[in-house]
Amino acid sequence: MHVKDLPTLQKDSKSMAFVRSFIRCYLAGAGFNTRGMQNIGLMYAMQPGLAAIHSDPKELRAALKRYVRHYQSHPFWTPCLVGILLNVEQAIATNRFPPKMLAKVKDTTAYSLSAIGDSVFAGSLLIFWALFSICLLLSGNPHLAFATGLIFLTALQAFRIYTFTCGVRQGFKFLERLKRWDLINWGRRVKYANAALLLWLWALIWPRPYQWWELIIGVSALLIFGRFVRTGLLSRVLAVAVFVALIDLFTWINETGWTGFGL
């Protein structure tokens, strides 16, 4: 980033600069590094908006330096965070917010939203999307699977646009509305739906013909392995490996058991 490039950014109106900042949020992960994590991507996304807010080159350089520090959050929340930070920068430019407080508030907000994103998006909704699409494809409904994917993709973009816009307009006040959404509990409800989808997937891929009690054994084994993983007695990778191996050996174990006991 060179100083000679900054006047080009200042030609944009504030609204257009904010639009450019939003678009750059999609590239925030491209500059990922082990030292600052997503700090380069965050500064890249903030640059057009900062250039429109701070007309003084010295103030602009100081604003850019505020985002060189370590930054890490869930990518789905990046537009929301960028919008909130642009709102704060406008308050800093008019001496309504002390710049020294920004680092602490930024880190607290980023880590809190990151935890929510990991639980709601990575741990719930994305898994629901994947499982539901797989079940639809295996059940012979490719068009419905495509439509579902299109709906989820469109909803995700709408979510990013909405949270960015609210962040720019309301700043940290928007976090109060996010708190009322109760996303953590919604993520838990989606996980219950994921469990039902997993049963549907098993019913589709389980070798046929099969007995009803075989599914009960499979569900019981999954619950046991899940308990071991939750309590730390077994790693996730080892649990999956053993569970998949038992599925592959189930037919042999079943036939051996019936033959061995003369049944």
C-alpha cells in the first residue's frame, strides 16, 4: 500500500467508498498470515472507507495503522465488523470516540462474533446445508437440491449486506439487536435438525436389505462415540476412523455372529 495510491481512493463519494469496502470483505481471507491472521484482509477492506472518512493524509495513515494489529473472526461476520468499524471511524473523525479505546473494543467484538459464527454457521447451518443437499441428491431430487443451495447462497449474501448496512448506520448499537436474535440457541436447534438429517442419510446409504435393529445398533454406537469425544476420552479423528471401520466390518461381524452361534 503506497501513499501515492490514497488520493485515488479519496475521489469516491462516502457511499461508494463504503460499497467498495463491503465488496472487499469477500477477499479478507486472501491475505491470511500466521502473525496477524486476517489483519491484512481487514485493512484492505477498510481502506476505501477510511480514505473517504479521513481527508487528512496523516489521520488516514494513523487510521490504517489501527488495523495492522492481530485480527481474527468468522468470515461471515467480516462485513458486519467492517461496517461497525467504519461507523466508529466516523465518530473518531468528529472527536466523539477516543482512538485508544478502539483496539480493546475491536478485539472483544471480533472474538465474540467469531465464537457465535463457529457455533451457528460452521457448526450448524453449513452442516445442515450439506446434509440436506446430500440427502436430496441421494433420494433422486437434484433440482430441489440445486434450489436449496441457491436459496442458502442468496440468504447468506442478504445476511452480509444487512449486517454491513446496520453496522455502518448503528455501530456498536447493532450488537444489542444481534443479542436479541439469540443465535446461540438457534444454532442448538439446528443441530437437532442435523441429527435428524443424519438418520435420513443413514437410511439412504445403509446396505440393503437391512433389519430395523441394525439401525438401532448404528445409532447407539454413534451416541457412545459422541459421548467419548465429548468427555475427551477419544479424539474425533480416531472416533470417526473406528466408526467407519465398524460400518465396513458390520456385514462380516453379523454373518460371523449368526454362524458362530448356529442361528
